[in-house]
Amino acid sequence: EAGVAQSPRYKIIEKRQSVAFWCNPISGHATLYWYQQILGQGPKLLIQFQNNGVVDDSQLPKDRFSAERLKGVDSTLKIQPAKLEDSAVYLCASRGRGGPNIYEQYFGPGTRLTVT
Amino acid sequence: AQSVTQLDSHVSVSEGTPVLLRCNYSSSYSPSLFWYVQHPNKGLQLLLKYTSAATLVKGINGFEAEFKKSETSFHLTKPSAHMSDAAEYFCVVSLSYSGAGSYQLTFGKGTKLSVIP
């Protein structure tokens, strides 16, 4: 099966500019996650979707970050305006509905954002 | 609340020697535990998982981990390191329950494994 797709793979912007990332999860996966991975750290959850609804966005900096998952499939994560500390890899992951792999999240390759 | 502590930020081994990556966890409930591997410029890949079945878990590429509740540990081992094992390894804890926050993963800070030829 096709994996989680993300684009772009790399993005360089200046501070105060806007940027958007796109994620296409594995077909049929109801749960979608966005993570932020700062260099030298483990990924940190930003937001979790179940179908097209938000389950948990408690760690999303809502003054500048937004995310949506229209129609319960693809998702976009936006930063507006970007700050230097937003430089990180943004990972998208998806999880199936049940079965023996219910715990497993499948990760995309990530988008590496550099804010200058 | 749940958390994991990876005790070494960097481990260096010679090719063909054993690998030990250490992880301690903290969880208020019975946790599920995972090890993920991240090769440079590649996505995270699940190595193995513990979900309250056998305490000794075997994963891909010859890795295994043992869940020790009394020590709150979940160390990752491999008998013989290969050059291709050089990567970043993350210990991860999850709580499994329905509703908000279900199956969320909390990552450790990672251990970078270097393999010397």
C-alpha cells in the first residue's frame, strides 16, 4: 500500500512569511496527526484529527498555526506568520481504525522548514 | 501523564558488536511502548512494539526489547551491529484508551547510534 505522502519536502522562508504543508494519509486511515520535530529532539504532537474533526489541538500554537482536514482525507498545516523558532521538520502520520496494528502510526517523510 | 527518558543521546559501537539503547518510562497506566528508527532524510519506521502481551518483543532487522515493569525500562538490543543500523532511535510511550488523546505517542529525545567499521 502507498505510504503517507507529504509536500513539499523542503521549504525556506523568511520570518513573518506564511507557509503551508500538505499531507495525504494512507487510504482508509481515519486518524491523522501532525508533529513538530526540532533538531535534536523527538517529535512533538501538534494536532490530532479523527476523520475531519479535531480530537486534540492542545499543543498547537493557535496564534500562528492552523490545520484542517476537509473531507476527512488530506490535511494542511499552516503557519502565519512564521518565527525563527518554527524551523523544524513537520511530520504527518496516520493510523488505521482497528486490528492488530491499531497502535501503529505510519509516518510520512516530513517537510523540513527553515525560517531565516 | 506519561514520559520516556532515553539515557544516552549518542551510542557508538563497532560493527559486529552488541547494541544496547536504554529507555525508562513513566506512566500512570499500563503503557504501550515502541521503538522507532529514523534514518537521515527518511521517515520514522516502527521497529517493534509492546502492548501487554509477551514482555520480550522481537522486531525487524534483528532488534528486540524487553519490558521490565519493576524497573520501568524498555531497553533495545541487537546481538550484532551492522553498518546499516546507524540512525536515530526513539523510545515512545502510548496510552491506549478511547476518546480524546487516544493512542497518542510521546517520544523520547532520541539516541543517535553510530556504527564504526
